[in-house]
Amino acid sequence: MIQIPQQINKYKKPIVITTSLIVLQIVFGFDPKFTFINLIWLLV
């Protein structure tokens, strides 16, 4: 089993959200409301 460093595990959710946000922005074009909602998710 692969050991995930504690530092990466701690920031896993923001990394996944940020990556998906960037990919979705590239695929569907820029949407300010969608971006704002996802940035709020990062802060929660």
C-alpha cells in the first residue's frame, strides 16, 4: 500500500477542488459565478 505523506493528505481536498475547477474552466469556458462558488468551497 502506498503511504501518503501527512502534508499531502491534509491538503487533498483543496488540491482536488482546484484541479477540477481548472479543468472545468478549460472545458466549459470561464464562468465567474461557478468560480466564486468553488473558491468558497476551498475556504470551508
